[in-house]
Amino acid sequence: MAFYKEFNQKKMTRADHLRSDSKWEEEGTRYRRATGKADELRREEKKDHNKPYNKNFNDKGGKSRQDKPFAKADKPHTPAPKAERPAPRPAFQQEDAYMPPENLLSGRNPIREAIKSGRDIEKLLVAKGDLSGTAKEIVAMARERHIPVQVVERSRLDEITRNHQGMLAFASAYRYYDVEDMLEEAKEKGEDPFLVILDGVTDPQNLGAIIRTAACVGAHGVIVPERRAVGLTPSAVKASAGAIETVKVARVTNLTRTLEMLKNEGIWLYAADMVGDDYRKVDFSGPMGLIIGAEGEGVSRLVLDTCDHRVSLPMKGGVGSLNASVAAGVLLYAALACRN
């Protein structure tokens, strides 16, 4: 009590605190000795020291967080075996993973020789940049032979093949004929010329299907323009299902000029158009040429002005137009009925 009175009366310094701590420790020791608590505490400490250690409990009597039971104690977790990595492919297989199309000509010398030999070329792709040396010569030869030349980014050529030397050419999958060859064939057979003329058809599947239908009705040839239209690509030849062997295909530079030439030969031209006479009321007998337009735009205005007649297919459903190859098939068989 004297200590508490002293503590409340004056401010204690650090030395006072140290003296008070030692004083309380001495009083506690005297108390434990007087009451026999000291011997009891020593026995408890010795008992805990000799007790075996339990790993499931910590020093404070709580459960240890390290050894919690597994969800399935009888089946310990085993890691899944690692999948074996496939063996690397040989270098030659990696390089040949992409097979270029068969009608692709890469490299300046093969392209130049193909043009010199008169081989039919669908188009020539040239990388952007200054043309030098043989590249200028090849481009000049291609334009002289009316081969379409397209200037593209070099990355586009890299996507097709790595060895291009700045230019690629796509050769035709089949040979082209002249329009005169078709007229000569009709004359030899003693028949009126029967031609199919395509204006801007860009789908090779449509071209192949039209060639096949032309072969079925006995047409003497199919005429396609050189630009903005599909040619005899491998897909078109495949879609014709062998009909390309029996029907001549000609590619012309100026379609309008070719139509004027045909009219001078006495051939009547019929264009498929949304605004025209019902095809069921049209007489297709005699020398004729049927013109089918592009899939979306139809026959161009300049070609329509050159034609003699416009014929249409009646549409009674919700769809406003037919596929180009389907429309050609309907009109070609209507013409065949008039010619027999």
C-alpha cells in the first residue's frame, strides 16, 4: 500500500520503474515460497518437459495447421503423369507443310519461259517496288500478251510461297480457244452457232457448272472476259466434271467488241435481265448467243445496249434472283427446245 501511495503522489522516473519491477518480483518470489507454489510450478514444468510431443497440437494447446487430415486419407494425392511431347518433325516436312497449287509459277525464269512459249496465264502478281532487270521485261511481255498484272504487297506473295523473287504467275488449268474456233466447229457440224457468253462471273463453281450445262445442251463454246471474271482455274475445271474436254472456252480482251463481231456474223444475242420478255415466249431458234451476267450485278449496261433481246425468268417467291449457273441452265434448255 505504501508503494501505491507513493506512485500516486509523484511522477515516477525510469529508475523508479526498475526498482518497482524488482520489488514486485521479490514480493512474488517470497509469496510463492511462503505458500509452497514454487515447488508446485517446478513439478508442472518438469512434467510438461517429459511429455511426448504431439505434432497435431501446438504449444498453446490448439490444433496445428500443418497436419490437417486429407479429404481421402486412404488415397493420397498422386500427381498425374506428364504427357510425352511429340517428336519434332523433320526439317523437310516442315518446309513442305504447305503445298502450292499446281498451276502456280514462281521465279522469274519459269514465268518468262511460260509467257514466251504461249502458255495461257490467268494473272501475274508483282510485288510493290521498283522493277529492275528481268522483272521489267517480264511485266512488259505480260502486258503485250494482255495478261492481267496486279501489283500487291510482298507479304501477300510470302503467304503463297517463299521462293517468288518478287513475282508469281497463275497458269490456266486448261487451254483456251479462239472464238473463230467455235464458229468453225459449228460450220463443220452443219449447225447454227450456239454460244454462251459470261459477263463478270467471278465464282469458279458457277463457271464450271455453266460449262457442264453447255456441254449437255450441245453448245459450241463458252466465252469469258479477260478482266474482272474467273478463268479456267483448277476449281472451275474440277467443277465442270470433265465437260471442259468437250466444250471450247475462249477468253477475250474486249467483250463488247467481241459481241459486235458476232452480230456481224449473223448471231442473235440474248441477255438475261430482270426487266425483259418472259423466256417462255421467246424464240431462240437460229444462230444465237446467250449472255449471263455476274452473280450480283447482272449484265453490265454497255453489254445490255449491245444485245438484241432481253429475256427474264419469272419470280413468284420471296427471292428476287437465281444463281448464275441455275439461270443459265434454265435458259439453255429453253433454247435447246427451240432449236430441235
